[in-house]
Amino acid sequence: MWYGGEDATSDWTAPGNPLLRLDFFEEASLPGQDEVVFFEELYRSHGARMKSVAYNILGNLSDAEDAVQEAFLRAYRGIAAFKGTAQGSTWMYRILVNACHDMGRQRRRDETELVPEDQLPASTAHAATDAPLRMTLEKAVAALRPRHRDVFLLFEVEGFLHREIAEILDIAEGTSKSLLFEARRELQSTLGDVRGRQA
């Protein structure tokens, strides 16, 4: 199930709700600001939504919490590299997405090393055959290529605008739109195949 943050407040953006939109342009940047205050403000403003983003990428609440913590540690260690050319929140979400992917790769390596190949879970296509539509959709999203999945989740689930996604993922705004279009097309194809087999 996709997650909206257990203590999500007005800092979390519901898709299509402009009243809950994060303002990436008015937020204060770091230069001239105390580092501790900077990170406290980022966590207070974005902690719940960061956990939601991490959960939707990783699919596990404990891993999501670890990813948020890791993102803040990485940001603190790399604060010297932050030039203030991007908003603090944009910079943090970029670090968070990278931390999630690193954790996901490590988790897959660990699972592959610990579980014999013939005992690994069945592929998404087979597992989704008898699943309810919602579970099928979640598995189909999980099977998307990483960059397509990131754009889909950030836009459709988290409610970010394409310009925000472009800043977070360090891609062009047009690329974000193209990736979302391709992700939707792949999901429609997958869901259509599943419905056809169940008919």
C-alpha cells in the first residue's frame, strides 16, 4: 500500500491539491544560515514527506526510516558541496532518492546471497496473476525501470510538479514528462495483460 506519512501535515502534497504544495522557491537556502538550524528546519518541514517518498520507493517502513536518516547523514557530511544554487529541500530529496536506490541495491544483493536461486520469489508477472488489482498495480510499479518508477511515484503518488521532479532527479522537465508518459503506458500494458488472463 502506498504511504502518505503517518504524521503528514500541510508539508505533504496530495496529488492535485495546490493548497498543500511545497514552495521550492520561497524556502530559505543555506548560505548565512546555521547548519543545525538549517537541518532542523528541513526535517520539521519535510521529514514526514521524505519518509513517504522513501516508503514508496523501498516498500518497507523500517527501510524508509533508515533511508531518511541516511539522507540526513549524507547531507550533513556533504554540506560543503552544497552551493545554494538549488533549494535545500530539492537537494535533500535528491540525496534521499539516491540513498533509497543504494539501500535497495544492497538489499537485493543480500537477499540473493542468502537465498538459493531456486527459492527466490516468482517474477512479478506470475505473482500478479491472482492478485487483486491494487496489489497488481503496486507490483507493476515496482517492476518499472528505476527512473520511470521514481518519476511515476513522485508525480502520481507524492504530487510533485514536473519542475520539482526535474530538480530532484537532476533531469530536464521534458524528460520527466516523457518518463511519466512511458511509465503510464507500461503500466496500462501490464494491467491490460493481467485483466486479459483473468477474463
